[in-house]
Amino acid sequence: MAPKVDIRVQKTKERLKRSLLSMLKEKNIDRISISEICRLSGINRNTFYQHYKDIRDLLAEIEGDFMETIFSTIDISGESIKSVRDFMLVLLERIKENQDLCLLLFSDNGDKNFLRNILTFALPTAVENWASELGMNTEDATVLYFYVMGGAVNVIEAWMKESLSASLDEVADKLNALILGSQSALALSSC
């Protein structure tokens, strides 16, 4: 049986989250005070501290909620994700569906590492698959993953900020081609 959710706590947390996200539109997270969030949300500081230790803790919960949204639909070790392209396509779809939130979270005002953290989720499975499928050792597969995901982060950020006019499918295809090309190049250099 699932634990009972206190509706008042849930509403309080939602107000705090909305207030922080609203403020991130205007300010860097490091310039936002707990007092400002409490004033905007109509919640006192003691209540804030009952739920969060600081603003970064509140942001971490917002990010965690979004990551749960993404990964509840992505099973990287199961039948739904059979390729890098499948993974990228589902990830890009979730980002597009939550574009306003993602623009804030990926912005200079939010957490610049958030997108990188999302992509790190697939690291163990990718390394294992690449090592077995390409005959790579684990270290080479790990180096490859960090290399291609670093590029993927920049491509996804540019796409989100509409610096790229490519469609969702086109971005997934391009990332897939770049990742597969990098796999081949590293596999050849290991020979």
C-alpha cells in the first residue's frame, strides 16, 4: 500500500516550486533568496525549512520530478529502447513536451549540469552494450560515452533554444549518426 500523501504538503511544495521557477525567469539561482521565494509563494520561512534545506534542494526536487517524468517512459534495458536513436527520440520528445520547464532548467539561471545528469543516467547500460557489441574494453566505451554525450548536451541545448531549425526526428537522427560514427572511429583506433 502506497503511503498517504498529505495534500497540504503537496500544495505547499507546488507553490514553492512555482515561485522558484518564476524567479528563475529573471534571476540566477545563486541570486535568489529563500525570503524572496517565501514572499512570492505566501509561505513562511519555517515552512520552507520543514521541506527543504536550501534553494538548491528545492531545485533538486524540481529536477528530480522532471527526471522521473522522463525515465518513467524510458526503459533503456528493456524492449522500448533498442538503439541510441530510440533513446534520443524519447528524450527529445519529453524535453519538447516540457519545453518551458526545460528552458529554465537548462538556462544559465538554472543548473547547467542538469541535462548532463539526464544523459549520465544511460551510462552503465551504454558502456555495457558498446563494450559487448563493438568488442571495446570498458574504459574505451566509457571515454566514448562521455565524449559523445558532451556533444549531445550542446546539440540538445542549441535545439531547445531554437538555434537549430531541425525537427525532433532530424536531431535524433543526427545525434544517432554522430554517436555511431564516433563508436566506429574509436573501435578502429583500438585495433
